[in-house]
Amino acid sequence: MPFPNQQPTIFTRTNVEAITPGQMGCYGLFKQGQWIYVGKGDIRSRLLDHLNGDNPCITRSGATHFVTAATADYDNMEKTLILELTPTCNQKVG
């Protein structure tokens, strides 16, 4: 179950702040075809946390783009995506 087909968005504060607040789902951070992190929750809030340096691994990895998927079943989607994509900064499920 990959992320829905979409044009990746550049991982900048301006682009993240353009996301509607309260949108729940999953998101993925990557650079040049390398998945760095897959997360869940309030997409805008979580991406802003990452831009503010809440996860040193994400900061060191230098994510350049993100994709999102709004879904009520974000717990299961996150687990599936982590297993499928094996992101550098969160390969452990659960």
C-alpha cells in the first residue's frame, strides 16, 4: 500500500503551513528516492514539529520532499508503510 499517487511537495515551512490544520493521516519524508520517515497524526502539526528539529535523525538526513495521505485508519496505514518503505529514521513498527 504505497502513498496515493501525487506530486511530492518540497519540505519547506511555507508548504507545510499551507496544509489545512487538523488533517489526520500519514505522511512520508524522503530525498532522492530514499525514504527517511513515515509518520501519522495531525499532518501539518507533525511536519512542523520535524521542521523545528524534534527528531535528530530526520534533521541529519536532510529530507527534501513529503507526501501525505488523509485517512482515519492512520495507525494501520503507518505500520504498513513502514514495513513496505523501510524509512531510515523509523524502521521499527509498533
